[in-house]
Amino acid sequence: MLKVYVMKRKLIEDAVLVKNYINGDESALSMLIMRHKQKIYSFIYSKVYDRDITEDVFQDTFIKVIRTLKRGKYNEEGKFLPWVMRIAHNLVIDHFRRNKRMPKFDNSGEFSIFSVLSDSSLNAEKTLIKDQVESDVRRIIEELPEDQKKVLMMRMYQDMSFKEISERTGVSINTALGRMRYALINLRKVIEQHNIVLTN
Amino acid sequence: MAKIYSDYTLKKIQLNPKKETVYFLLNYSKALRVNYYKSLEFVTLLN
């Protein structure tokens, strides 16, 4: 009961600070940052594991917070921290998306053209791993109940729509969807139970 | 077993941003102005 009261009191305080900040009290922002900086910063670091990137994402998060508050677009009264966390979370996702698209340069040593160019064709090792993964997947699929296996094969290997699958198997679209869902659940279960690694 | 779990919870990452970052944000906030003219919104940074 006490915990709830304290929590409620703290939330109200956040809301008051936000309100004061919107009304022009700059020190309210300072208090909000001081109060939540550790939680937000640690959250970002737990995702990106890099101090510099964490610093950037933390800064971008609060720039977004400041701009939103000053523009009067904030409407989540009493939920300041979850709101900021969500912004931070989205920016972390943006960071990873950006990173995936952009080639990385290694500045630690001499320049190597191979750090920029990549061979899109698979090398011998990667081909072997890919074959192994595909054969493992096929073996696991064989273990599925017949109805689920049929739907999964048609969807994944024959690229059929659920409408086509339902017509071919004589069941409703919902049943086909359900079978696909259970097939995936069962596949995941088998993979987890046997610690099968399906990455290349 | 309970001890292992409690040890694990103690290892939560607790880090803080640099002072410079916080100062930057506070100064950014002071410099940011939002003005409205009719239905237009102007966001400006005043140094």
C-alpha cells in the first residue's frame, strides 16, 4: 500500500514538473533529467553496449523530449518515464537499422578495400553451413503432425497464399492459419528443447 | 539457488551520462523557442 502511495506520489511529481517545464520553468527539466538519467542511460547501454552510442542516443532522446514538450505535443500525463523510455527504445531500434544499412569502416589498422567491398556469393564454409541449416530445418519439419506439415510446406516452400492452401486442403482459411501458427510454435519448441542452432 | 538469483539482480547495469551531455541538453532547452503564427509553427534555436 505504501509502495503504491509512494509510486503515485512520484508520478504526480513528474507530471507537475512536466507541467512547470511546459509553462517555462527550465529548472523542472533539470530535475526530470537528474531523476531519470540513470535509468534511461542504463537502459540504452543495456541494448547497445557502447558508451559513445549510449551518450548519443541519450542526447537524441532528450532532444526529442524537449522538442515535444515545448511544442505542446505531450499528452501522456503521469507517464513521463515510460514515455521517455519508449522514445529511447525507438531510437535504439533506429540506430541498429541504420547500422545494418551502412558499411562499417575499421580505422584501427591500414585501409583494406575488403572492409568496404563484400562478396555477395557465399564462400565454401558459408555454403556448407547454409546446407546444414536447411537440412536441419527439413528434418525438424518432418517431425510435425501431418496437417501442420502440409500447411507449412505449401506456405514456405511453394509460396502459396492461405486462400490457396485452404482451397487445396479443403479447410477454412482460419484453420489453415491456425495450423501454420501451431506448426511454428512446435518448430520453436523442438529447436529450443534440443538447443539446435539455426544461424549461418 | 536463491542466492544465485539475488546475486544476478545486483549486477544490474547502473551508468550515468556525461555531465557535458546533461549541460548540452539544458542549454539546448533554454535556446529552443517555439513560435506560432496563424497555423504555422516555427521552431528556432537562439544562441
